[in-house]
Amino acid sequence: MNIKTGDKVRVIAGKDKGKEGTVTKVILKTDRVVVEGVNKVKKHQKPTQAEPKGGIVEKEAALHVSNVKLVDASSQKNHRVNKNDENKK
């Protein structure tokens, strides 16, 4: 996978199409990434000792890598990633 933690990406498919954010987590096994502020879902949390109130918690869910593209910092345009790009960095 050519997208790393800390990269700035733009969502190109799905309900959050067009949104940008930084990658906070990469899941190599399933080719997914978690992007900050994108693909928020609501999770029903049971009360625990750490979180005694419980309730409905909003968190970011993972997106498939094919649904995001790197954003070039200088031109703010989408950037297609391929294996040859790793050598240029």
C-alpha cells in the first residue's frame, strides 16, 4: 500500500466524496485507511468503568484505499499513486 499514516488524502467515492483529511491509521490486512473527520459513524457504547455514562459515540470508520487519493500539497490536486512513486519521495 502506498498511502501512509500522516498523508493528506481526498475521498473520491462514497457519502463523504470531496472531503479531505489526514490518514490516522492504515490497516494493511484489509487495505483500509482511517481518515480524520471523514466517514463518521455512530456507535452505541455500553457503560464501562472507563466510560460510566455510555451512550452514543461518534467515531471515524475505515475506508477502502481505492476510495481515496493523495492530495499534492503544492497544487491541491488529486494524485494517482503507483509503485514507482515510492522511489520519487
